[in-house]
Amino acid sequence: MENKKYNANKDEFYPPIPTGWTKFFRTCFIYQIYKFFKLNLKIMLIVVKGHS
């Protein structure tokens, strides 16, 4: 049986750091409202198609 050695300090074990644009879009209230209504519209279209 082989002894396997694991290095827990590799870069691939750390999450990626968000860019400035990513942080902006996550915190922008206007963009979040836009995404909210866009998602609701998609859901409503699915519901309406299912009931016709």
C-alpha cells in the first residue's frame, strides 16, 4: 500500500477572489431589483404556459 501525501496549502484549495465588477453587481441595489423582476417574469411565463 502506498503512502499518499496531500498538501493542503495548494492554491486550488482556496476560493477565487471576486473582481471589482463582481462585488459591484452583488451589492448594487438597482441591479438586484432588475434581476428580481426578471426572475419573477420568467416564473410567471412558466406558470401561464402550464395553465393554458
